[in-house]
Amino acid sequence: MLHDILLIVIGLVVGLIIGFFGARFAMKKFMQKNPPINEKMIEAMMSSMGRKPSQKQINQVMKQMNKFM
């Protein structure tokens, strides 16, 4: 009986570990294929706030966004 419970617990732990790394891999692949924000979106956002961004400012914002990903 103890042997059966131990096998169930080990199976759950291994399943959680495999599931975590599988989901992490899938999410990274999805984010590389479909980035959440791009330069056009940043330019539109800054333009809607009433300022014309320079390419340097856009690059700075992109660099900050990529730093957190």
C-alpha cells in the first residue's frame, strides 16, 4: 500500500515537472512567433499621446520591452 502511494506521488511530481517545462517551451516559441508589441505599435502609442517619436526613442522602448521578456 505504501508502495502504491509512493508511485502515485512520484508520478505526479514527474508529470508536473514535464508539464512545466513543456508549457514554458511552448510559450517561448509562441512569443517569438507572435511578439506582443512591435515598433509600429510603440510609434502609434506615442503619436496618440501627442508627440512624434524619433527612431532612437522607439529603439529605447523596444530595448526596455525586450529586457523584460
